[in-house]
Amino acid sequence: MPNNPSRPPGERAFIGRVAGAGTSRAIRVGLASITILLLAIAAIRALADDTAAFGVITASLLFLGCAAAGPLFGDGLKESSVAARWLGVLVVAWVVCVVVSPEFVWMAFPLWLLAGFILWLPGALVLSAVILAIVIVAPVLHGGDTSYAEVIGPLVGGAFAVGISRGYLELLRDARDRRRLIESLTTAQRETAELQDELARAQRDSGAGMERTRLSRDIHDTVAQSLTSIAMLARTAQAGGSQHEAQLAQIELLAREGLADTRRIVHALAPGELDGSGLGDALRRLLGRVEAEAGIRTDLRVDADLPALSTAAEIAVLRTVQSALANVRTHSSAKRVVVSLSDAGDDVRLDVVDDGVGFDAKRWKTRGTAGAGGGYGLVAMRARMRELGGDLDVESAPGDGTALSASLPRVATGVRE
């Protein structure tokens, strides 16, 4: 039989192809019923023609036993080679029956059906032609003549039987392909749903990360700086020999503990929002507080024609100034600080300049830290500006003060041309 490697093993075996299907059970029952009915008709007609009863019964039992032996193969019959050999044995048993009596040509119909079910189309056609030839020749060998009906009838019946079996197999193949397609679509739908869930989780994680960053900066620019101020005031009071030195020492201790806790939170969280007042007023309050608490002279310069900024831009500017002033108070020992906010054409520019002790800005640019004990404020300021499409630059050297320059593009600030 021709072998088609593109088909899975056992596909051409009828029982193998229809095993497990509800329709296959009906097909098998129907085929068995037709076989038994035709065998009974053939045996009765043979006995009516005065054929020896022993021969008729023996031939009938031989064919019936070979037919019934098929299911005994079990799963082995799912293999095309086993099924083909079983069909061959069944055809040989049928030939024996035809030798006993020509009435057994009736059994050709189930053989044609099985040939169409079990064999590839070329093999099925060859075997069907052989069976048809036997059907036509048998009456001649037994009776010496035949008729057109005895030729045309088997020819039509054989074509009909093979056509039915092949059509059924095509329907079965289409159903299997549709089932595979449905399974593939179901798998694709499930994978798409999993990808959507993963994307949603990633978006939630990203949003949570951005919110932690925002809160971190706000805590750094607000709570942490307030605690720093408390600690500085407490140290000043202690140095003045106040009679409340013990209480002030406790204040300093609590402030330092709060500052340490806040710094730990800073590295896991993220920023706040601007108060209801304008940006200029907020900056003046910040500078006024620095001047009152630290004794540092301050100067605020805001362009008169500076347009209104978006909320995000105002928050970024305010937080940057807060962080910069905190660095001035804590690290610079400056006597004067100047904050400028100006319109620089395509950008809005913020400058914070002090006359303090300065630091090695080259080290910060290459390593991302301003000193052993901090540097997060500068990193956060730069990150804040870059999130809005801007940038931050720091110029400083030991003994030469510090100049911090931040810029935001007009598009990011919400300023219309």
C-alpha cells in the first residue's frame, strides 16, 4: 500500500480514525448489522439453491468468525498495517464463501465499505476492482452465464459503497481539523489573556514605582528638611548654654531619629504637591524661612513676564528649590543664596547660587553622589527634571560656592507659544 509520511501513523485505519467518536459507534454497529443481514440472506439463498448445507454453514461461520475477530485486535487495529491485514484475511474468507455458492457475492458490499474506510484511495480502488471482478465472474463459473443486472448492480453498489466511505472520512478529517483549529484558537485566547494580565501587572507596578518615587522626593523635600531644621536649632540652643539644655538635647535626639527614619523611607517611597498659593509666594516663604532660621541672606529673582507654569512644572521647581536650600543650610556654610527663575526662550530656567564652601562637582557627575553622607537630593532633583524633559547641572569646587542650574522645556511646563 502507498505510504504517505505526511499523515500520522494509523490514520488510514478506520477504527483508529473514528475511535472515541459517538458517530463511530453507530457506524460500527451499522456495518456489523449489514454484514450479518447480508450473510444471512446469502446463506438462505444458497440453501434454497440446494447447495450443500455443510458447505454453506461452514463458509458462513468462517466469514463471520473472521469478521468478528477484528474487534479482538483492540488497539492494534488502530494501526493501518494491522487493519489492512485483517481486511485481507476477510477477503480470503469471502472468496471461500463465493466458491461454495455464488449467492455469497452479496457480502461484497460491506467489503467495499471496509476497503474505503481502511485503505488509502489507490489501494481501496484496486481492492474494490478485484472484488467487483469476483462478483461478476462467480455467477459465470457456477452457472455458465450472467446478465447485465448482475454486472451493473455490483458496479453501482461498489462505487456507492466506496464513495460513502471516502466521503465519511473526508467529513471526519474536516471535523478533526476544525477541532484542532478551535483548540488552537482557545490556546491563543488563553495566552492573550495571560499577556494582558501580565501587562496590567507591569503597568500597576510601574505606576506604583512612580508613586513611590514621587512620595520619596516630597518626604525628602519637606519632612526631612523640617527635621533637619529642628536639629540645627537644638544645637544652636545648646551652644548658647540655655537652661533647657536637657530638653533641647532630647529634641535633637528625637529629630535625628526622625530624620534617620525619613531617610530610610525616602529610598522606598515618592513627591507631594504645591500649595494653593502661587509659585512666587511659595518660593518667598521658603527663602524667608531659611533666612529666619539659618541667618543666611536670600534673594529671589523672578522674571516679571514669566508665564504661568503647569502644576507639574511648579511642583518640580518648588521641590528642586526646597532640596537645594536644604543642601545649602546643611552643607555649604553659606552667607548668601540667590534663587532665579527666568524665561530662557525655549526653556524655563531655575538657578540656585550660594557663596558657601562648595564641593567636588566632578566627583558627583561621575559617581552620582555629593559626599559620603548624602547626595540623594541632587540625584532626585536631576531625576525630577528629566522626567519632564529637562535637566539639571551643578557647578562647584571646594571653596568656590555652588551654582545649581535646572531647565524645563516650555512644552513640558505647559507654556504656550
